Amino acid sequence: MTEQQVRRSFVNCSKGEANSATLPRDLADLPWDELEVLGWRDPKAPLRGYLVVQREGQPVGIALRAAESRMSARRTVMCLLCQSTHSGDAVSLFTARRAGEAGRNGNTVGTYVCADLGCAARARTEIPPWLRDRDPAEVGEERVAELRERVQTFLDAVTG
């Protein structure tokens, strides 16, 4: 996927906002066949994040905003996309402005996601303790399919 394709994929922000987003440095080298979702935080705007997925063969991106406050590191919290558990400070509430008129009216949707937006890698590599007695490759594929489904559901909420 090219830089231009990624910038044009954003459905819930203006062209100016999409053009000012800082894209991952290694964008051209990413293993696109292995990425269910590309997620990253903007190093120039720490509360900004982005998710890009393939939908019907086309990239669809959403701009996110992280909550300014963080949860306590003493709590265990689950990312609602990849369903990995972390300390509270490693999960953040991300909100996305809804696409179209609803977003222009200020409507948003939100969910708790890994603070670094690294869900794609975790779904493949972090096997929960209750699934460790099964074949790791099989569990990884199931987790990837579930991640894809949950991301699509979140995307539906943003675009719907």
C-alpha cells in the first residue's frame, strides 16, 4: 500500500488532517499479507492514532484520538480488539469521529485498544493462558480472524 493510498483511505477526517498525519516510516516494507490491521500512533501528535484495514480489497482508514488520562498500571485491562490483557496503562480509550454528517455534528464512537495500536502482532503471538494447550498456529489463526471481525465491527460503527 502506498502513502497516497493510506492517506486517501481515511473516512472520518478531512483531506488536510489526512495529509498532516505522520505515517509509519517503514510503510513500504510492511508485510501487507500478514497485517489484518495497521495501527500506529502519530509521534508528532501523541494523542492521535490511526487504523487502516482492507475492506473488499480497498484500504479503509480511521483517525483515532486517545484519552488524555490513563488507567492505573495496577489494574489488568483487556484490549477489546485483540483481546490481549495488559496493565491499565498499556490500554487506552480511543475515540473516532463518525464518518459523514454524524461526525461533523460531533458524534464519536470509542473502544479500549492497546495503547500502541499493535494489535495485529499480538493476535498472532500472544496466546492467552487458557488456550496454551492447543496448537499455537491454530490459535493464532483464530485470534487473527476474531481481530479482523472486531475491527470490522468498530469500522462499521464509525462509518454507519
